[in-house]
Amino acid sequence: MKVGMKALLLAAGMIFAGQGAAQITMYKDDGFQGNRVTADRTIDDFANSGFNDEASSVEVRGGSWQVCSDAHFE
């Protein structure tokens, strides 16, 4: 039973580590240039970030991301 629990904890740790490594970076200018904002979790509105309607290029490092053109996933 100890071996089974160790394997389960190892698998859970790998899943959480993989989620923690997921990031998306949006850049103001084409070609990954200019001001940028990086996120590793959900952001439902960029109005307060100074980056609303500014992204021209995007870099995804792990995970699955959905980018919407309007606030609150619209």
C-alpha cells in the first residue's frame, strides 16, 4: 500500500507542477515586441491592467488557453 500511495502522490505532484508551468504572454506589437503582460491564471478583464485591446502577438508556454476579444469571456 505504501508503494501505491507514493505513486499516487508523485502523479498528483506532476499534474500540479504541469499546471503551474502554464503561461501566456501577450505583446503590444507584432513579432513579440513592445509592452507585454504575462498570465498564469484566468484574467476575466484587462481594463485595469492598462493592456485592454492592446495585444498584437501571443506566446503560449504550456497549457490550453482561450483568448476572448471582450471582457468576461465574451
